[in-house]
Amino acid sequence: MSTTTSTTTRPLGLREQVELLARGETTSRELIDATLERIAAAQPELGAFRVVLADDARAAADEADRRLAAGERLPLLGVPIAVKDDTDIAGQETRFGCCGTFAVATEDAEIVRRLRAAGAVIVGKTTTPEIGQWPITVGQDCEPTRNPWNTAYSPGGSSGGSAAAVAAGLVAAAVGSDGAGSVRIPASWTNLVGIKPQRGRISTWPDAEAFEGLTVHGPLARNVGDAALLLDVLSGNVEGDLHQPAPPEEPFAVAATRDPGKLRIGLALNPPWVLVSRRLDPDVRLRVERLAQSLRDLGHEVVERRMPYGPVGAIFMPRSMGGVRAWTERLDDVSVLDPRTLENAKTGRILGPALRLSRAAEKLYGRWIGRVFRDCDVVLAPTTATPPLPVEAIDGLSNFRTDQVVAGACPYSYPWNVLGWPGVNVPAGFTGAGLPVGATLLGPHASESLLISVAAQLERVERWDERHP
């Protein structure tokens, strides 16, 4: 697939659709029918959706049109949205990339309830690798999900289906989840904005927390304003949530319109320690450094910093593998799982005794790595060490070799899942081969508004949302 900067064929954004519906210049049914047509046309090549809820979406669109005609207005009334298939939708299975038989969900997850309350029309559930383990969206019972910018490559993972759907213009925005970079990585590899919010900002209910607190839900969109609007809709808690940060002082969509002021930004190119070579690809480095120069041109002070990541892997592994183990226990027949998943679940059982220590170490680790924010307001780091991987990059590999490929390509993201702090992927440009790469704006506890303001300021000069496949 080739790229274009044409504005005449540019897909409509989330806020644009809301405005068109409010002015009566289109109907929800027209938007949904067009969305379903695009999905049907793209699905054989991209494989972005695990299931398409066409009949339900049409019925919801008709109801939205009745409400719009009656003068009702909601943040997303009548707008099509997709959610990742790790999220319960009443009447549907939640497969999370697994084969086998699953019980049908009897209730919507809290984020689905919030989407419906905002008037959104959910058109389907997007693809994800098995239990979200890999930054390549592949599964045993389906074709790989492909990158709209070049279908020989992966859109990333584990929210690869959501990213592919948004990048291809099938929907204006989608929900993903991020346990080790799974929103930020696919956003990086598909030229999208992807927000990993503060832990607890978005409820994970019916789970009190996800993957031992590593995983959060987050929006994927083509521009910052749309991602911020979706974050506003998704944010909030229920009584059973283990993590409930204080609400922001103003809507995130408002933060996207504010000038962040002059900031001191740390450019951190060193990756965390992993058990493989983690060389930063020169093409990626060049694009991230170019983005740093854009920040300087905007008046910010950008200084090089070496991130004190420390032994974060030892804190991460018991929680990550424990999360895999817990998910496998939901299945009646684990024999249908990828052998690599079974090995990871076994590791999770072995590391079980270390889980309490891992959780206890989080506050100490936060103080350790938080030193960087003593003289920096924000950190800019590569989202990945490499451009997008080929779709077959981990096909047929052993668990050890898979880990080598994955860790070598994506070593940067997971420390912020251990901390629970927010990060925003912003597009950094394209490699010489035309593949998208990204950089992540990182902040301390509950700093989403600042990160969103910086990202929006960058977007106004970078204009990444004008490019689409």
C-alpha cells in the first residue's frame, strides 16, 4: 500500500463526525453503513477485526438517529467505535486472541458501558495476539493482522487490530489496552496517537485490576484531540476498582487546546536492560532526534538524559507472567493454547512467590526512576527500537527466540507499566522504506494533561494526521 497526503480523501475524525451529526449533515446510519462497508472491504487484507457486530451496530445507529432528531446531544452520540477483544461485550465471547470455547459475556465491561452511555456505536471487536503477549498481532486460528502502511509488516501489538482499524480509516478511533506498550507500540508503527493513561484512570472492571496492575485501557486515534476526547469518555471508576486516581482538573479535550508553556524536556535514548541486544535502529534514532528538534523550535529546552531504568525487568516479570497464568486459568482446555503461552504460564507459577515482593518494590522503583523529573518536566524516548516487524517475524520460533525478537524490537515501553504512570505515543515520521515510527512523551504520576498539551502542540507543526495509507 502507498501513502498519501491528500485531504480530499482524508478519513473523518472522531470530533468531525460528532459535529456533522450535530449539524444534521449526516446520520449515524450513514456513518455506520459506510464503516461496515470499509471493514468488509479491508478485512481480507488487514484482518483488523475478530468479530463485526453489524446488526447490533445498525440497530444502535437507528436509535442514535432518533435521539439526535429529538435534540439529544452526547459526546459520541451515533459515532462508530471499535474495542479490543480483551473487553467484555454482553452477548459476545472475550477470546483475547485464544482458540477454544468461551462463555458468552453476560454484561458489558465498564468501558463498554461508558462508551454506550456517551452514545458511541460499537461496530466490532479487534484482533489481538494470544493473551496480548506479543507486539505482533498473530493467532493460531486466523491470518495475521497487517499494517495498512505496508501489509508485509505488522501494525504491532497487542492492540494491533485497533491500530490497523484506525490507521486504515475503518473507524476514527478505537480502544486498546497497554500492559507493556500494547497501545503505544502499535500507535508508533501505524502513525497514530496512542495514550497509555495513569493506572486506574480508566476502569478495568469486571477486573479490579488487570495483569497485576500492569495493564490499562487507552485510546488510539489519528490526532490528539480525538484521542483526548475518547480518553474523557472512558475515564472514571467503579467502587471495586483497586486504583482510583483523582480526576483531572479539566477535561483532557481541553488540555489538548492549551499551550503547555516552556518546558525542560529530557531526551532519553538509552533502553532498559533486557536479556538481548537492544540496539536503537539508526532510522528510528534519526526520527526521534528530529522530533526533539521540533520541540526546541517550539521553544522548549531539550537536554539529553540517561534514564535510570535499573533492574525493572525483575519487577515486571512476576507480574507479567502471573497475568498470563491467571488468564490461562479462565480456559476449560489449555491444550488449544500456543506452546509459548503455556511456557509463560508455567513461568508465572514458578515466579508466584516473588509476586508480593515485585508489587512491594514498585514504590521504591518509582522514587528511583522519578529522579529524572527533578530537573525535567517531560521525557521524550523512542517508543520502539526498530521500525515495524514483518508479520512473520515470530512465526514458528521457540519461546526463547520469540522473546529475543520481541525484547530486541520493543525494550522501551514496559517500565511505565510497572510504574503505572502515563505516556503518549506521537508519530515521529517515516523511515526511508516508508514505515512509520514513533516517540513517547513520558511523565510522572497523573501527568496526562501535560503530555496531551505537548503532543497537541507538536501535532500543530508536525501535521502527522494529514498522512494516511
